[in-house]
Amino acid sequence: MSDFSALRERLKKQCDEIIAQYEQPRSALLPLVHLFQQSEGYASPEALRAVAEMLDLSQAVVESTVSFYTLFYRKPVGKYMLQVCRGLACTLNGAEDIMAYFREQLGISHLQTTADGLFSYEEVECLAACDRATCMQVNLNFVYDLTSQMIDDMLAAMRAGKYAVPPLAQTRAPERSWTERQDFEVSTGGKSAGAQDQPDPNNPGGLDRDGIIMLDRILSDEARFKGRTNERLANVEPALAQVIEE
Ligand code: FES
């Protein structure tokens, strides 16, 4: 019996109990993937296939649902998955400095894992804890009101094996970096109209185009709005700097 078959057998009772809690079996999709992720350290392709089978769903439905959430790690990751929020409230409260500090202390960047397999680092969209910005998740546990001192203490405790949040299971060695393939790499012209020009999730952290426009709307009065926004956009995506002019 393969390792995954043995795991599936071992989790069968728990899976059945989860499915029984819902009127529609498909509602158990996320809890089931979460259960497998807890056991394997990531949402493996085998786990996604097993969940599709259990719920009588297509693989595409499971993949597309799971890929929406940064709660699920679709590649093997480090024992500590550090996900720092780069949403608007966190950015206004200093997330760019926090992210820069993490990158400096870890020696890795967005969507990368340290050589020893201990840390993976990702910059994610709003974690819905805006009142405690700047914030992050460590193996999905929230950490609020981040400071550089907190980051120092946290990383030291993790390295010493004394951090309050336990490490993830690591059933497969993580690669040094991972990126999700973009629509234009998978097919041409397949992106829906609403998804055109959306920020690239593989970009390193910082404000994207939409964040810049929103930030300037909050911080600036109408007279200063266009100039400030175009100046910022020109630094990020020069081709889009005309957006506000039109
Ligand atoms: S912007 Fe960071 S939690 Fe909402």
C-alpha cells in the first residue's frame, strides 16, 4: 500500500464524519483538503484527487476552489509557512517595511523556501484582520501588530524549536521556490474579462496598480490625486501610468 493510500485509509473515518456534517457533500471540500494538508504539510495532488473522488466532483472543481485560497499550500513548503499580509490596511501601517525585514532576515523572497527547508515565505492579500494591521499567519495561526522585534523573537524561537505554533508535517522536501503558472502560460486568450490586468500573484510584494489607485484616493484630495497616482504607477508599471489621464 502506498504512503498516500495508507494515509487515506487512516483518515477515512474522519473524512466520513466531516462529510456527514453537511447537507450537500460538496460543502465538505475545504475541510477535507484542510485535513489532508494537516497530515501531509501541503495539499498534495493525491489528496485533491482523493477529495474529488470522495465528493464525486471533477478534479477541475477541486483544483479551482483550492487554488483560490492562500490557506492551502499546493506545493511542499517549509516547516514554518510565513504569510505576510500586503493588503491596503497593512500597507498603510507599514507592511512594506515588515516584508522587507522578513526578506532580509530569511534571505529569501516571495514564494521561496530556505535551503534548510525550515521557512517558506509568501506575501498574501488581505487576511481579514485589518484592525490589527500589520499582520501575518504562521502555519495559518494569526500574528498581529508586527514589529521587527517580534520578527526577531519569532524566527529565533522557530530555529530553536520553541515557537508556540508547531511546525508543519513535511512529507516531501520543498523546492527552493515555487510559482503558480499564469493564464497566459497555460493557454492564450483563456482569461475571463474580469480577470484581465489583475495583479500577478508571482510579483514580489508591494503595492500593485489597484492598491496605488485606492491608496491615493484615501490619502489625496481630488486636485492632487491624478499627479500622485501617475507618479506611483510610473514606478510600478509605466505602461499603465496613462490610466488616470484618460
Ligand atoms: S489588509 Fe492586512 S489584514 Fe486586511
